[in-house]
Amino acid sequence: MKAVPLKAFPRVQTRRSGARKVRAAGHVPAVIYGRHIQPKPLQVPRKDLENLLHHTVAENVLVDLNVEGDEKPRRLALLQEIQRHPLSGAVLHVDFHEVAEDEKVTVYVPVETVGEAVGVKTGGGILEHVLFRVRVRALPRDLPEQIVVDVTNLQAGQSIHIGELPVPPGVEVLGEKTAPVITVAVPRGEAEEAAAPAAEAGAPAEAGQVEMIKEKKEETPATEPKEKGEAKKKEK
């Protein structure tokens, strides 16, 4: 994942009234935090931030944050959270999570599909997207923006599992490897029709077994009275 440069400034006004003043001045209140630093309040030029968000479709955004007057010339960070106004959609606040170049991070990455599955095109199946996002672990600059899966050769009844997702070198997909991510499901009616002949073929054998057990149970009480009768005759 390529890091996008972004300029930021220290923020002195941290209360709610101060945040309003920051927004009125054309900036967005922000904060940066991480394992090795205490949370620091920042402010980012609104135009720069909106331009960055407008030109990216990735769910995870990696930035080279240049904070004016900071002891570090640049801080590598993930854009962790964006708070927006519920009506206007305007950005109200952003969180940056500082990461290290040589330390792996874990994030959720969206899964996208390309192509038309043969099981849908000719097999009457339905493409089902079971997991739209998966957790991955990698170095910050190795993180994929998304995982693209070609489903062209997927037959009806087949699935692509977590362990089969195509990812770049150095990227690990977390979770149960056999969990389905994408599947071509067979419509329920067709599946029941396919199973019906097999069920009918097995029905007579099962019925015969039940009848045999029933006959054995009926024979027992029928013979007992006869034997008792014969025994009484002998006694006489």
C-alpha cells in the first residue's frame, strides 16, 4: 500500500468550543496515537483531507504525516476512523494510528470479485458473497487495498475459502482456512429434485427392514399361549 503525504499541525484548542473554532478556520480536528507515543491532538487542512478521501477508494488509507514543529519529520500512520456529520456528511474528526515500518499490523480488507462464474452462467447457480471483508496481517506498506478474486471457473456447488484467497507475498489472511468467502449456491428447488431419486431408491430397503422387525415382535406373543396350553395338557 502506497503512503499518501499529508500535512498536519499541532492543535492547542482541545475542548468542544475549540473544535468549532478549528473547523471554522478551515481545518479538521484530529488525533494521532500509537504504541510508542502518547495521543497528540492535531488539525488537518480540510481541503487537503477531503482531496485525499475523494481520490481513494481503499478502506484503509496509509499516510506519511508531516506534523509541523514535531520532533519527527514524518510519521507513518493509518487513517483509523473518520467521524462525519449525520446530515451533511462533512468530516468532523479523524483518528490516525501511528505504525512502524518494520512492525506488522492487522486490518480488515474488502474482498471483491471479477468475472462471471460458470456455475452461474451455465449451471443455474447463484453467486453468494459470504464474507465481504477479511482480516489480514502484514507490514504497513505491504497491506493490500483490496483482495480481488476471479470467480470465472467456479462451478455450481463450489466455494473459495479463506485459505485460497490470492494475496501478495508477505500478507497473511487470518481466520479459519476452510471458511467459505465466495460460493456458487445451487437453488434449493434444484437441489431437492437432485436428491429425490436417491431417496426413492433407498426407500424400499428401509421399509423392508421395518417390516421384518415388526413381524418378529408379533411372533413372540403368538407362540407363548400355545406353549402354555401344551404344558397344561402334559400336567393333566
